[in-house]
Amino acid sequence: MPAGVKTEVRTYQTYINGEWIESESGKTFPVYDPATEEVIAQVPDSNADDVNRAVSAAKAAFEDGPWASTTAQERGRVLFRLAEKIRQNAAQLAELEARNCGKPIVEAEFDINDVATCFEYYGGLATKVVGYVNPVPDNAMSLSLKEPVGVAGQIIPWNYPLMMAAWKLAPALAAGCTCVLKPAEQTPLTALEIANWLADVGLPPGVVNIITGFGETAGAPLVQHPDVNKIAFTGSAAVGKIIVKQAADTVKRVTLELGGKSPNIFFADADFEAAIDGALFGVFINQGEVCSAGSRILVQKPIYKKFVDAMTEKTKKITLGPPLERETKMGPLVSKEQYERVRSYQDIGKKEAKLAAGGGRPAKFAKGYYVEPTIFYDVDNSARIAREEIFGPVAAVIPFEDEKDAVKIANDTPYGLAAAVWTRDIFKAFRAVKALRAGIVWVNHMQPTYVEAPWGGYKQSGFGRELGPGGIEEYLETKQVHINLNEAPIGWY
């Protein structure tokens, strides 16, 4: 946005039962551009009444609407058409995503491509849901059928707004469910934009409903609603624990993808240059606002000093700047709240370890929620910066002795989302893969994510899986059917 040009502030509505409507209260709240701190939109401040309307629409669409009789083939075609719309409007969506959450435009473009790919993948998978014939010791036929779970409530985070929406909407729609989606209050804009195309691609009213609002006033009523059959949530471990408790009263199915404090392990025999790039990419991509960020960088002692020095030098070359400038590698953090959180951890780290790079706010920005890429070294794994999820560009470099020591430190965390191992020794790599308690383990890479492969964590990083064939299973019930083939009476009496 050129200097001196005032940002147009657009007012959005909620999308319920195929219509754009105001919230029951008529209240809205502002959405900000984190690079300029300007308001760029107003969105509805939804409450329990709006949740009730959205869930009622989703329930009616599931039980009585045309979606209930839509074939798997046609559901797949709907998802393909939506993917095509997203590709046609990719530039607009990427720019809006970058402006709304602060990520560099180049990263946003990759994200939007992945969004379309996700809808395409589940469009193809819609016709691949199969049941089973169960061999039983009787003159009977026993079947296991797969059916949609019903109304899915979906609550998504602010770091990958449209991608996280796709990860939840695509498998749910492929399975035949209906959805009530609540984007993060900080970044709802791209999810609202795609609602403009849902009717055009063939989704009947009520199949997808999008409400905006805060966790306490919109998220909680959605989780607690008796007509919601499943909750899918991506976010912090603290909120995930609350959701499990709230969902318990109605015994909902829940899948959670929560926080992480992922170890990125570098053995002395790793390809050094590739390892340095992998360490920096793993923790600084998307400003470090990544649940799987390799924020604990474990380095074997023979290469430890050289490794820290090389990381420090390369960190100086990371370009911080406005999200829409193509040379930008790191943009601002998503919000003032997140900025203050990360700045507080920079201060904590200065008391717990040694500072190699960053540690503050870049002086060249008068506005915007920018922080410097920060590296702490000689970190003890008991330190707060090594144990607590910061969700920002703050790396904790930890030395280790040998393979056994590395695995021990890596697993000494309440989280278990992801891990990475860097070594040329295939035997060592596979031993580490088996020993690491994490749902995703990368070898000689960090952060590759494919819709074809499952995503989810161990321990307090959550349960259930998104993506891959398992992603659609989370939206399916299994029904056993017994067909008696014996014409004689049962003979009970």
C-alpha cells in the first residue's frame, strides 16, 4: 500500500444457510493489518444466537437438504470446482492473506496453491471411501459401512488461515458432513472470501456456514452445542484442553492439533550447509508462527560452536519487511498480543541463556508488529524458552553429546508434534526415527507438508490426524450391519 493512501475498510457479514447476514447483536469488531497496525475490515462479533442459527442450518442441510442425497461423485466434483475457483483467484487471496496475517507474499502464494491442492485431493478421495465385509462364524453377512458423522464444528488458527480451513472443510465435505467454521478472530478474511463461491460451485445452503467471533462467545457455544457431532480444532494446548472438557458433556468426537516444541537435531556428520539452512528455515519460516517449528535446535558438540556462528551470520541476511514486498523473508507477527508475547520471551531468554542474534525489535520499523529473528545458545532444556511454545522467531540452541543424549533431550517435552534429524548415517537416522516421540519426523529436511500424508501429534500436541486418507476417516462413523441368511427360526425358546 503506497504511503499516504488510506486503507479501505470493508465490512463483512456472517455466512449462514447460504446467505450473508448480520450477527444477532449487530456488533462488529476490527481486523488489523499487522504491518501497518491499521484497521482493514470489520467483521461480525457472533455470539451463541448466531451459533444456534448456523448449527440449525447445518443440521437441516445434513438431515433434510439435497446434500443428504448428493452422491460421492458429485461431492468430489464440488470440491474440484471450488479448487478451480481458488486457483482462478489465487493472487487476490494471497494478497489478502498476507495483509491480514503478516506473512510474506511469496509464502502466502504457496499456501493458496496448497489450499487448492487440498480440495482437489479430497475431491478425488470422496469416491474412495469403502466399507468391509466381516467374516463371521454364522450363516449371515456382516457389513461395516462408513457414514458421515454429521455436523462438524471447525475452529481454526491465525497462522495459516485459509490452509487450516481447507484441511478441515475438504475432508468433511468429501465425507458428506455439513460444517460450521469459525476462523480465528485475527484472520477471518480469506475464509469469508471463499464463501462467495460456495453456491456457485454447487454447495446447497447450510452445508458450509462461517461465523466470526471470539473463543469465549462464539467458539465455546459451538463446542458445547448438542447438535454438533464433531469438533476439529487447531490451536494452543491450553485452549485444546478447555475444548476437550467442554465437548465431554455431549460426548462429541474431537480431533486436536495443538502446540509443539519440536526438536531439530543436527549430528556432526550432517551436510553442514544444508543443516544451517534447515535450522533457520525450521524456526523462522512464517515468522516462527508455526506449530511444528523446529524451535529447539539440538547440535552435537563437535560442530556446536561452528554451527552457532554460521546460524548467526546467516540470520543477519534475513530480510524483514512489509508482507507484500517480494524480497521479504519475514513479516510482522499477527497481532499486538502476539508481538508482546514474543517480546516477553526474548527478555526471558536473555536471563536464561546467551544471545547470539536478535533479541529485540528492528529499529527501522516505526509501525508494525515486527521482531528480530532471535537465537539463544547454551540453552538448558529445562529453561522456559526450551519448554514453552513461543510461536515466534525465537530459537533455543542446545548442545548434546551423542545419539542417546540427543533422543533423551528431544523427548523431554510435554509436546510431540514434530521432529527432524540431520545425518548422513542411515542407520542412525532410522534409530532416531523409531525413538522420537512425535507424530511427524523429517530426515534431512524440516517442515515439508503434503496433503497425502497424515498430520498430527503425540502427547500434549493433540490426537487424531488431518490430511491423507486418515483425514477423511475423522469425519466418518462406522456402522455394523448384520444380515441373517438362515431362514430357520433362531430357536431361543
